[in-house]
Amino acid sequence: MIRMKNLKYILLTLVSILFITACSDDKENPVLDSSKVTAPTLAALSNAYTLTKDKADATFSDFNFTAATWGLNLASTYVLQAALTQDFAKEVDLGKALTGATTIPVTNAAVNSILINNQVTPGTATPVYFRILATADGETAAPTISSITSPVVTATVTPYNTEVIYPKVYIVGDY
């Protein structure tokens, strides 16, 4: 009986040691060094574009950009934004890309709708400003890393006349 008691205590001690040593934190805690962060760069566009209704579904441009670097191995989401002012007070998202992609295609109709929805007179050459907004993804990135933007690229765009596209409003009921 004494042997069984001793064996029980020895096993309890071994199991306790295993639990205590198994709970050590082996996780690396990476730290973001802001000096190693570089913003994406959007490739230059042609100076002027004249949009036509018959080519509405054609590609306005394949917006090529370089990937952002965070100094850490982080996934990124890239959003192509356009605005009619350099301060991007009323920006419009034109497309999205994830880590590994460096091109966002945009149609003529999408660019034309930005101009028409902002009351630009069809046939009037108007400067449009484009940029890439890069956001680091992941649960550890959210609280400490803010988004970074590429330098702004400008193109002069002449829109065509079309209907203004309003957002849909859904109403409950049978209509």
C-alpha cells in the first residue's frame, strides 16, 4: 500500500511538471518599425481620356501599383480610390486587391459614373485624382497599424452623357 501511495505521488508530480512546462509562451512578439514601412506606388496614367458611351464596358485602365511593405510579413488589402479633389474629401472606391495582386482593372463606365454623379457636365474635361489605400490585415495588425496611401496620380477625363446611377432603396412590401 505504501508503494501505491508513492507511485501515485510520483505520477502526480510528473504530470504537474508537464503541465507547468507546457504552458510556456514560445510566441514571438514582432514589433512594427515605422522606418521600414513604405507606401504603395501607383503607376502613372495617360494625361487625358475622352470617354464614349459605346466603349462604356471597355477598360479605362489597368491600375498597376507596387505593394506596400510593412517591415513584417503581413497580408495587405489594397483599395483603388478616386476623387475630384486632391484632398479626397469625397473619395469613391473603384476596386480592391489582396496581397500578391498589383493590378486593379477599372471600366470606363465606373469612372464616368463618378463624374456624372458629381454633377460634372458631360463633354467637360475634368481632373480626376487616383490613389491606392493599403491596409495591413490580420488580428494583430488592426489596433496598431494604420492605413497608408500612395502618392496621388492625376488624369484629365471627359465624361459622356448618361443616367445618374442612384443607390437602390429597398422597401418592405409588395410593389
